[in-house]
Amino acid sequence: MNTTEVVKPGAAAAAHGTSDLAGLLGEVVGTSTVSRLIGTLAPEVIARWAGTNPVKKAIARIVGRIVAGGFLKNAESRDARDLASLLGDPGFVRRLGRELPAVMGGEAGPVAALLSGIERLSPEEKCDFIGGLLAVSAPSGGAGAFTMAARIVNDMHGRNPRYFSESLRPAFVAFLERTDFGEIKEFLDRSAPDMVETVRMINHELWEYPAKTVCILGMVPSLVNLAADALRESLAPINGLAPDLLADVVLALVHEIDGPKFGAVINELSELVRKIHTGSTLIGEQGKPQFTVEVSRLIAGAMGAVDVNLLLKARSLLAEIRELTLVMLIDLLGRNPVLAREFFQGHFTALVRVMRSWSHKADAFETLFTDDEIAEEFARGMREIDAQQLADTVSRIAALFNKVRKRTPGVIRTTLTQFMNTIDAEEIGETARWLTNDVVRSIKPVASEVLPPVIRGLAELLSPDRYDDPGEIEDALVELRKALLGKEVAI
């Protein structure tokens, strides 16, 4: 039977009665650590109280000796506990936890004052002060502060796994109930112009001091270098592991990742997209989803504010930078033959990877679907293609070329002429000869199966009897016969 006791937040605080603050302070003062501190400081404190008054100074000497003697004697007593022992006492900590909220009162002034005092110290004194704190606060027995904090939280969760969620719920509910989010929304809307002006003011005033601005900008490379050094130092110990050990660690981490949770996230995102699309269709006009309208409005507004000439110049400059980067990469490859070979082989590797991907897809389709299902899916996919729209697109592209040809009849011919005049005819001819020979020799085993239907189809396309108006086909065939026979052919 599970005997785990569930402790509700605030239950301990409700169990105590009157304040125990005086008792707590008494125990703290009674420790050897605090007694020694008070015994050392008491004469000085009392002397400051006396000032220059002779009577007070006489009284201060007597009282100071008595107070210092009493506290120092208590500090040397065997019965006196040290401060660390008292703070480690669960009973004391339990009582302190009940009184601490009332003592602190949510004030952060003492902390800010302490930091202000530390700030006024010299660099050497700051190092000594912080070093002393670190030395005093260093955990003993090898148990670090984070380890102890984690152990405390683990014990709390062992008693009540939802302790923090239950503890924070009342405060969060109160925050929701007492916060007027409408006012916050109005605050953001009304503050936006002022915030923009504030940013403009900061930049204006900042650039009044160019040297400081340059120093601030100069921090960016330092931060990047720092991040690179930190990343390198973090990866170096990992790469120091043996391959099998490193793989075992990584695979163990991957094994701990909950796959179904990722699947649930994908489901929620898919449902979100579906609902947005459905809602956009419902609230939009017929055949015009509202999402498309809003995106069009956003793009139109953005493009209306864009400096097109500047955008085109930036695009051209980016292309130029990319080209220069490629030139620098090729120059680097020229100085590194091993890297050059890998770069060269990378093109073939990418082609092989694409072919292998299609092979895997073909295997998956053959495994998942029967022949009828494959045919059905292929037919459904083909039906998704709008043949009329595709044909209209091709026609429009052809019309664009025709318009170009009419307005500038020589531009395409000139370009092609320049290309052909520059090309090395001997090299291209040699390539065509061996490539044709290799292709023919490679196709020969399947030529008897492939060529007959291709030739019959070509013959059918060239037959004038197949067309209602065979005029141009017949003229073309006459020209073809002339070229093949080398003489006039009568029809």
C-alpha cells in the first residue's frame, strides 16, 4: 500500500501559533560564531555611542569589557553551538521558515545596499570579499549547493509531486483575476509610438558619441569569438570519448526522447492548420478564403513601401557576393587537393543519393500498394493536374517569346550566333561522335523493343493522311526528301 503522505502547500505555515522571532534571534546570538563577532565588535560599538563625552566614555569602557567578556566567554564554551550547526538543524530551519516571510517583508533594500557597498570597494578588496564568501560558502564533503538544492526539491516532490504547481496556482489565479489585459493591450497600443521614439532617441543620442558606439559594436565580434571558444571547449571533451562510448551516450539520449509526444505535437499543429484553413474559408467570400485576402493585403502593403530599385540592387549585390564566395572557395580548393577531390565527388554523390531515394520510394510503393492501388493512386494524382491551366501557361510563355521576337527580331538569333561562333566546334564534334557511339552501343540490347514503336509513332505523326489540313506537313516532307535524296522530288 502506498503510504506516501501528500503535504499541501501552506499546511506547515498554518500549524504554528505565535511568533518565535525572539527565540530564533536568541539562538543565533547564542552561537559561538555570532558571540565571538559580538564580543569583538561590542567595545567599538559602545565606544562610538560614548563619543567624546567623558562620563559616557568611562561607562563605555566598563560596559564594553563586561559585554565583550560575556560574549567571548560564551563563544569559548563547550555548550555553545556554531552557526553552521544551528543553520543545519531541521528544527531551527522549520521555525525560521515560518518567521522568514514576516522578517523579510518582500524588501530587497538590504541586498541592494550590500551590492552598492561592494561596488565602492577597490578591485583588490572586491576580489578578497568575493573570495572570502566563496571560501566560506564552499560546500563540505563534496556536496555542492546545486546537489543539495536538487535533493531538497526531490524530497518535496516525493511527498507531493505537484507541490510547486499547487503552490503557484493561487498566485497565478489572483494575477489573472486582478490583471486587466485590456488595459495592457491599450498600454501596448498607445505606448508603441513612444517606444519607437524612445528607440530613435537612444540611437540619436548614442551616435552623438561615435567612439562609444563603435566600442559597443566592437563587442559583437568579441561575443562571437567567446561563443566559438566556449563551444569548442565544450565539444573537445566530448570528442575525447571513445567512439563506442560516445555513440552509446548519444543513442541513450535519443532513446529517452518520447516519440509519441512529438507525434502529438504534429497532430496539434496539423489540426491548427486545418482549422485556420477551414475558418478562413468560412469567413471569406465565395472561392476566396480570408487568409489569402489578408496575406495579399500584407504583401501589397509591404511591397508598396519597398524601394524596388534598392531591393534589386541589394539582390544583385548578394548574387555578386555569392559568386565571389564561390571563386574564393575554388581558389581554396586549388590549394587543397584532398578537399578538391571531395568537392568534385560530391556532385556524383548527390546524384547517387537522389537515385537511391527514388529507388527507396519505388520499393515502398511496391510494398505498400497492389497493382490496382498503384494505378488508382496514379490516376488520382494525374487528375489533380489541371491540364487546361498547364496548356494555357505553355501558350502564354510561347506568346511572350513571340512578342519578344516581333519587337526585337535579332536578339535571340544574335545570342545564338555569338554562342555558336565562340564554341569549339572540334571539341563539340569529338564529344558528339564518341557520345553518340556510346549511346548507340548501350541502347542496342533494347533497341529491338524500343525503336519499332518509336518509328511507327514518328511515321504516324509524319503521315499527311492523318491531318485535316496536311499542307505544311506535306511541304515539310518534301523538304525532308530533298535533303535525304539530294535532288528534287515531285509529289
